[in-house]
Amino acid sequence: MYSLDCNYYQAEFPTIGDLIAHIMISGMDPNYEITRNGKGTGEMAIDLIQM
């Protein structure tokens, strides 16, 4: 499951796409590392958002 390395963000999603969509809809700060099953992926959510 994908989430963010942020102590107050508890949401988890089966795909990175679902995670990014939730970040955009909810207004969550995307300047956090993406995690998969609790381990960092090395990617920042902001880098995957197209402006």
C-alpha cells in the first residue's frame, strides 16, 4: 500500500495514482516522500503531480 512519510497522514492506497489523486483532491502537502508498505520509495509526491 502507498502512503506518505508524514506522521499525521494515515491514508493508504493500492496504487501511486490513487495516492496522487487523493493528495490533489484533499489538498494534502505533496512535499513528502512516497512510501510503499511503510518504506520510502525515494520519490517525492510533488514530482509526480503535473501542473
